[in-house]
Amino acid sequence: MASNAEKFLDIFNLIEKHLKSEYNNGYYIPFGDLVRKASAKEGVIKRFREDLFVYSDLRNVMVHNSRINGRIIAEPLDDVIEKIELIWNQIQHPEKVSKFKKKVYYCFSDDKLLKALQYMHEHKISQIPILEKGEIIDILNANHITDWLAAKETVSPARTSISEVLQNATRNKNFEIISGNMSVFDAAEIYKNSYMKPPVNWYYDALIITPTGKANDQMAGIIVLKDIAEYIST
């Protein structure tokens, strides 16, 4: 049975080989720099980059400073092996956003607000995609409705169109459409980066999943922040 040291070095070498094949451009780049370069393109690397930096230091200690008569004497703990195995598995087979596939309740821009309110109440949802001429144009949520209420003296959800509500909203089109083939970690990075976009300090209301990532395609799912928070890198 392979020792923890052997398991660790085998998996580390596989990760390093993957990074070299994708990012070294034919010349030598130190492992840490490969991780930094990959972090800009692979959400899974960005998510685990600090672990990979630590493992790089551990590998160097094991290979260069922890041998007696040619044998490695430093043995990584079991939880280190479990973590590096998890990282390698996610690199090979990253979770896809298709895991969030679900029925999407949507409305059209000329539907009455009452219809959206009924969906929110019946299905316990907070974000409703809005379609116009076959394309996703916005997402309706409680903040939009509050903005509309604040601008009116009298209100009638049964007579007010959703488009009218959106016209009074201060944070329109605060969403992104993504492909169902995208990794969960890449989607998490989109959410994280949205915090720095106007309106600053405000995450996207939702990510909408379609097979192709296009606004005129059929919706396959919707992701809100609480769904994906655990995947967002710090």
C-alpha cells in the first residue's frame, strides 16, 4: 500500500503536469506562477490556490529536506491527502452548473405584477426572469417591487404591468446568463466579480442557466447567491 508521502507526491505531480500542459507555453514556469496564471482562467484553481501554494512548499520540504537514506520521512496527514485528492478530482471533473437544473418560473414584460407575486408566494422564490420577444431581458425581485411601491401613491398589482415596475427600478439587468456546461467554480467567480461592478457592493441578483448561454435559449435553471456561496473563493 502506498504511503501518504507517495500518494501526495503522485497527485501533486499530476496537478503540476496539468498546469504545465495548459499554461507554461513551452518554457519553464515555477509552480506558484503556474497557479497564479491558471487562477485567472480556471475557477477551480482560483478556489484552491492557497492550498496549492501550501502544498508546493510541502512538496519542496518532502523532496529536498526530509530524506534519510533516500527515504521520505515526512508523512502528510490523512486530511491533507483527502484535500489534494479532492482538488485533483475537481480539476479533472469540475462540477457543472447543471447541478442547479430546475424548473424556472418566468413572466413576460407585459404580464401583470400580480402574476409574478403569485409565483413568488406559491413557489417560495425571490427572482423571476422576465422575457420580451423571446429573450430574457431582466429579473424581477422584491427590490424592484419596493422601488415601484415607493414611487406610487396608489398601487394595483392586478392592473400594473411588470414592465412598468421595472421602469421604476434602480438596479435593472443585474444578472448574467451562463452556459449549462460552465463549472460551478467559474460561475462562483462570476458572482464574486459582480460585487465590484456597478452597482458596486451588490452581487448579481441571479445567474440564469441556458444550454448555450444565450438570452434567447430555453432556461434550464437559475442560481442565486445562497446556492453558490460555498464555492466562492476568499
